[in-house]
Amino acid sequence: MVLIARRLLEQLSGVFSNEAQAVANPPLFASIQVVFRPTPQLPPGSLLLEQAYALDPSQPYRIRVLRVRHHREQGLIIENWALHHGERFYGATMDPERLVQVQQEDLTLLQGCTYLVETAGDGFRGEVEPGCNCRVQRAGRDTYLVSRFQVGEGWLRTTDQGFDPQTHDHVWGGVAGAFEFERTGSFAAELPEFW
């Protein structure tokens, strides 16, 4: 299981862009940059995630710590951790001096937002745990997140959607299919050996 978790970390660690998809279909897909960078001062398996519009990557609309680990009952999982006052760390995925400032006390585990992961060919696929408990505030509305991803060597596909907790109506998120990213840079060499 350690080797499988390591492979997932290697495939995620890097910079991803969906520029080709956005150029091919601008009405449906914004150009987005997603960065996952190993964060060795945190417990093993920790990656700082920043997701931003490509026009201004210094202002991410999502900043989290994801932690890949093996859970006794659930198997391979990715925990989703929020950062207190996350704006303090904007741009840290591209600034090693700021990256090392992220500490465990800056984080809160997001309940109900853990990804359950399984192997899929040479890559992986995962989705947020069932139960409609991963709550997201969007435009003043309480919603629950349904999120799925697939990752392989050099690519990433993601789908994020929000639904009303009472009616289960779709409130926000993609309606045109998955965002399709290509890896434009890798941070896999920064993964500590002991992970």
C-alpha cells in the first residue's frame, strides 16, 4: 500500500493546466491552473493545493492541504484540510520560503470531504465520501460537494458540483463534463524518501 500511495503522490505533484480545453471551448471552460506541491514539514503525504484562474494564479479560489494516506477501513484516502486565513499562503506553491510556513496548527480537517481512492489502470480515481456532508458555501448558499477525479502520468480530470442539501438540485459547478488538465511541470522529485 505504501508504494501505491507513493505513486499517487508522484502523479499529483506538479502544475496542471487545462489551457487546450479552454481554448477549444471557451464558453464552457475557463482556463485554470492547479498546483499540488509536497509540503514536507507536515505529516507524510501532505500536498499544498492551489487552484486559480490562469489569468491571475496569485489569487487562488481554492487553497487546501491534501493528505494521501492509508486508512484501516477505507483503504487509500485523500484527506481535505482547510487553512485558517488561507490568503496568508496565497502563492506558496511557487514560493518555497512561504511553503515551509504552513504548519499543522494552520489546518482544520474538512469533515465529510475525504476522497475515497482506488487504482484505475496505471492511475487512480477517487470521489468525495458519500453522505452529502462535504458542505461548501457558494454565493451565500449552503451546498454539498460532489467531487470526482482521475489522475494518471501527466494528466488530471476533475468534476466539482454543488447541490442543495434539501432539494438535491444542482446549484453550481460544471455541466459540460470534466475539466481536463495536462501536467506542465512536476514536483515529484521533492517528495521525501520516507513518504
